[in-house]
Amino acid sequence: MPSTRHFMGWDGPMLVRAAAYLREHFGRGEDRWDLGQVIAVLPAQRAGRRLLELLVGQAQADGKALVPPQIVTTGNLPELLYEPTGMIAGDLDEHLAW
């Protein structure tokens, strides 16, 4: 799946600009915003919750339903970028390795 990056710039609050960007590029549906194919990577879970809050508010203001994007933190991003080739260690194995 091809991915694109978009840098928001410094001339406004990042989350507000990100919500506006998503609205401009994915809010074209008649009855809903389908952001199901979007992965939003943010530095912390609190930022993710705030972005979702902004998107819900914009969708409600437009009278549309929202299919939210997948919101992940930078720590959880690597698991989305590759397919594991072998078994992943369980909690006990991980603890014993440490």
C-alpha cells in the first residue's frame, strides 16, 4: 500500500491543521467521512484522543457520519510497517530474555 507524508507546517496548532487536512482530502462523501484507510501517527495517546474529538466535531457540524482513522503512537508504528516472519516472544519469554 503506498503511503504519503504531509507536513503540517508551523503556522497554526498541529491537531487543528491535521483535522482540517483530513476533512479536505477525505470529507468528500455524501453522507460520511471514510477515514478507514488512514493511519494517523501521533506522539502520544492524548493527542490521538484530541484529534478524534476534533474530527467528530467537524463531522457533526457537517451532518455526516465518521469512519475514524486508525490512530497510533510512534511506539506502535513499527508493527504496522512489517509482517513478522517468525514467532513473537510471549510475556514470559520476553521477561526471561531481559
